[in-house]
Amino acid sequence: MVWMVEDPSMAYGKIAVDPLDASKLIVEPDVLHNRQVAGYVGSFTFEIRPTASITDAADNALMMNTLKLEVLDVTAPEILSGVAKSVSDGNVDLVDGAFTVDQGYVVDTIDITMTELVVGDIGLVVTMVGYGP
């Protein structure tokens, strides 16, 4: 079995020798518990236990029993949805990347939902293209 070092109680999946090439090991993540999805960004260490379960032809046990997985965030966030909110004029949903309102519409706030958690710099200013600073 392959276990997560960060959570020793969590079995990541099974490990086996490749039937076509005995010099390769195949780790098969536990699909039932959705372990095949690298859903968290960061560094994760896996441990093969027990190490005596993998030996060579001379019965020498596996020496290095840890593997590291680096999960990178390579997907830029995108706008999922948005609502321009107005107490006086009613709410308007974002459609195809645009809020369509009548001239004179009063915006109280605009709520934008992203595809992932985001961080904004202090003092972040939103401007309208062609207007403002």
C-alpha cells in the first residue's frame, strides 16, 4: 500500500509491479475515495509500507520508500458568474461577460464569483476601460 506521510491514516492507493516491465512500479490511486484527483496545490509525500513488500530477485528489500508529488496551480482563475446589485433598480446578472443595464442604472455593488479562491492586492482599484484613472 501507498500511504500519505502528511496523514499516516490515509491510504493513497495500491502499488504493484508492472506485469510488462518488472523494473517499473505502478501506483493505482484509490478511486472510491477520489484519490486520483490532484485537488490540492502543494507538496505531498507518499510512503510505501511495508518496505519488505517490494524486493528484487535476490530478496533485497526496497531501500527508498518515499515518493514526493508536487501539485502546481497552473490554471488561471476565471469569472464564473456575476451580479450587479442595486436596491433602487434591481439586480442584473452577468451574461456572456457583460452586464446590460439602462442608462442611469445605479450600482450599489457588483458580486463576482470566481472558479477558485483568489487574493486581491491591498488598494486594488477596478476601473472601466476608457474611463477613470
